[in-house]
Amino acid sequence: MFQAVVELVPGARGLSLASHADRRSGDRTPADIQASVRARGSSLRIRAEVVDISTDGCRIHTTDYAVGDDVLIALAHLAPISGRICWVREGAVGVQFGTRLHPSIVSHLASL
């Protein structure tokens, strides 16, 4: 396992669960990645778990974000990845990455 930092970036709201699910282009790979989540401008870090990941996004167990929130995710040794919360449901959020990850990076992260 490794640490991930997710930082909230102010942004627009509005994507719905259905619209994101319809647009998902990559299959999610199960993962067990511990994350540290922090709202921009706050020193409060919230521990969360990345439970699956794909080239296009990930699912994180947390309830601290709303649909449309922009986030910044730092995973292990990778440069921070921008993303947007696409859905919120049952204690988890879906994040769509601003930049697609290479499939080999997803495989590497899922194997840690």
C-alpha cells in the first residue's frame, strides 16, 4: 500500500452519476491504496481508501466531496493528477482524472 493525497480545488458543480457512468471508457481495476484527503486551504487531512482505479479515474471511500468538486490527487511517486468528482454514493466518490493514465501505470498502482 502507499499514500495518496487528494486536495480539493474550487470548481463548478453539475455532473450527474448517470452522465459519468454513460461516459466511462475504462474498466476499473481493484486497488487497496490508502489516501490522505485534504481540502484546499485546510490543514485537516482525512484518511480514505482508493478501492479501484482505471486509466480515466478512481473510486475513493470518503463522504467529504460533492459532485463537480475539482480535486488534485497525488499517488505515490507520481506527479499530482487533477480530477473532478463525478458521483457521490454510499460513502464513496468517483473521480474522473483530467489526464488519462497509461495502462501500465494503472497496473503498477493496483499491484502495490
